[in-house]
Amino acid sequence: MADGLTDFARGAVHDLHAVLKESVRRRLAEGGGNRREGDYGVRVLAAYETDPDVWWTRLLQVLTGSGVDTDEEILAAARAVLRAERRTSHITVDVPGAPGALVRESTCQGPMS
């Protein structure tokens, strides 16, 4: 029974990650009304998912430059992910000199997959 609950909790974390990722993608796509910037932000997010070590700094710049780091909807979704991950005990937080923490999940494919 405990394994079933653990699997359910991990599924819930995965679902919350999907909601967070979609919220971030949508906000980046808006690009502050600038289609070109929106496309660039979405491309950086996609590149980050394939190679986080290379794209981490650029993604951080795009997120802060687009206001994602202060968007209340996104912050609420990120808090929900953090709470859920704490309950399943499989979280690492990577904050390389960042003013705000971004979550990198260590047990799934990528941080927002």
C-alpha cells in the first residue's frame, strides 16, 4: 500500500511540474508583447531541458528579464511543486548565485519535465 501512495505522490509531483512548466512557457511566449522575445524565451526553455548545464545561466536571464520570477501564478505553482516534492523527499535546489531559487529535480528527466 505504501508503494502505491508513493507512486501516486510522485505522479502528483510530475503533474505539478507539468503545470509549472506550461505556466512558464506561456509567460515566456507572451514576451511582453514582443513576439521575437517570446519565441527566444521558449527556445531557451526548450534548450535548457535538453542540456541544463549549458543553458542554466541563459534561462535564468530570460526568466528574470521577462518577469517570470515575480509572476504570482508561477510562484504559486513553484511553491506547490516544492511542497509536494518535500513530501516525496526527492528534491535538490540549485541556486548558483541566483537571487531567487529555481528547482532542479534530481529523479526525473529534467527540472520541469
